[in-house]
Amino acid sequence: MFAGSRIEKKNISGLDTLLVNKKGFLENYILLSVGFGGVDSHSHYDWNRKIPYGTAHFLEHLIIQNSQFDAIHEFGEIGASLNASTNFESTSFAVSCTEQLELNIKMILKLVQSISITNESVEKEKKIIKQEILQLHSNRRTSCYTNLLSDLYGEESGLAQPIIGNLESVESMDACMLEMCFHKFYAMENMKIIIIGDLNPEEAHAVIKLELENSALKDKERYLPFIPVKRESMKIEAINSNQSVLSWGNATSNGRDAGNPDRDIRKEFSIRIGLEILFGRTSEFQQKIHDHGFVDGGIDVKYEISDRYCFSSLSTITTKPSELMEEIHTTKKEVRKKSISDVEFLISKRRIIGRIIDVYDHPAKLANSILDYSSRGLDFSDVLDVINTITKKEVIDALHSHILN
């Protein structure tokens, strides 16, 4: 871990607290994350109805608009900026400030501890979110990606719809369901707070302890992983008469190595390095498809991993989807046949290391990275040391396990 970037961990009244003291940083960054996201949709839990798609995102809106605590105004009054977002795994509230850190910590904790949900506020928010959904429908790249995940994990999974839900699921929202989800998921045992900046850890811990001294403890829910119904899938959706979106993906069962964090990180980054070799910016694949004019613009290559799913994906806009699809399969065949070179391995490994190093200079990136790894029971500060020891053989083995079988 870089000097001044040690992660100090402590559990305070059920809340996992992770602090990074960055001496000399002008910006303080607070990220409060709630373990409630898109993948929790369509689950029964102990109720007699399923959670509608988009519920976590809907609750995020209601919390920001909470009549009991005008968050945007309150944070703005002290010169801080507040942002909120929902992804597959969690809902996060982020505050950036340059002063009054202790007050900002108190306020962000206050933000998620109470809510006022009325029929009127729900109906008002439905109109806003439905407009978001209609705008999202016009984004073919997003819809193609969602259809890919639905095909890989099944149309009943929490990955089968956009995180914001669909028109039908949003219309089905009611105050009762939203209240139940708030009380179930917005518990300190289901949250993490990451604070980064030039701070005094003891003082920050004391503020959190005082703010949470009357919090009631709840049992933390444990989730079962999603089992993919398909190993590989490809989706193509037309944008117009000349262009299409192509999304290709591979899914595997999580395969985590419980109790062995080093091995978990090695497996993850062996695959990340392998994907960089196959489809990264300087790969033979990218050179070929750009030379032949198969794509319009960039290629989005992802590897997503959590305790509940694991998949890689490639997405781009293309004028020749059939040819591009064939080139993807050809690339996989060539790697099976000739493996990868030392130069390809070293260049791709260094590029991955460079991306990790860059994270440490950006508080928001660092906070989100710490969150992602801590949610999997891992320590982000271990990542660089592990990547440095990954061998070419590990990358080859990971590629064969993940996408070359």
C-alpha cells in the first residue's frame, strides 16, 4: 500500500468503518454504502411478495428527497456536495468536502437512519423514474447489455432488468414495500463507511460512535450466489440500418476461495490481465477490427465479480456484427492454439498495475475500490503486491478456465 494510504478498519455499533489518512489531501471524501442493490430485486425474503425490480434505486431517490432531512440543502449549506448512486450490489451516498469533516460524517449517518415515505411521495417519484426509464430505452447499448445478463443468468434473476427497474415494476411500487425494504436493508450491520482525507482516525471514530450509540443491532442477511444458466452468450441489437450493438459475455459460478484472500485476488487479476491481452487497447484483436472497419468508436471490456456473480463482457457498436462475432471466436481459437507471448503478458500486466496505481490519487476511485473489495472480504491494499507476483502460466490457466473452454 502506498505511504499514507493504510486502511484502518473498525466496527462501530455494527457499522464497518474503513479510514484512509491521506496527509496533505485537500479533499475529504465520505462514502456510505448500503448492501441493497439491483441484484436484490425479485427476491422473496420473508414477505409474501417479491421485491420489484428497481426498488433499491427508488429508495435512493426517496432518501435524497426525504422531507425529514433536506439532504441537498443541508450539505450545500456547509459547502459539501452530495451524490447518490445504485449499482447491482449496493446503494451509495458520497460526500465531498474540504472542511467540517466531523459535521459531514454526522449528517451522512443521519441521512440513512430515518425516512418519511408517503403515498404522495411515492407517486411523485414514480413519474420521475418512469421518465428515466423511457430515456434508458433509447440507449441500445444499455438494453443489449441487460439482455445479455438476462440470457446468462436467467430472466428471473436480479440481473435481468436495469437497476432502475422497468415501467411495470416501478408502477407496482407502494409505500408498504418501500418501508419494509428500508427497515430491512438500511441497518448499520448492512452498511459500510469509507472516509478518505487528511484526518484524525481517533476523532472520526469518536464521532461515529457518538452518532450511533442508540442504534439497534439487527441480523445481517446472507445472500446465495446466482448460478449462471448459460456459460456464454452473444446479443446483437440494431440501432439503425447501418449500425448494431454487439454484446458478448461469459459467466461462471463465483468459485471463491473462502479463507484465502490472496488466491481470490490472484484469480481475479489473472483473468483481468488475460482479458487485456485478448481484447485490450493494444491487442491484435483491436488492431484487426479497427483496420477492417468493424467498429464505430471504442470497445468496452468488463470483468465484474462479487460474492453473487462473476462474468466478463465485451460491448461495442459495429457496422459488421457477423464479422466481428467471427473475429471474437477466431481470437479465442488462436490463443488456445499458440498461447500468449512474454511481451503480451508483461505489457498487459503493467497496464493493469498502472490503473491500480492511478486509483490512489483519486479519493472517489479509492473509496469505491476499498468498498468493492471489503464487500468480498478482501483488502484492497493487498492488490498491488499480489498482481506483481502473478505469472504468465496463471493467466493462461485463468483464461482457459474462464472463457477458452
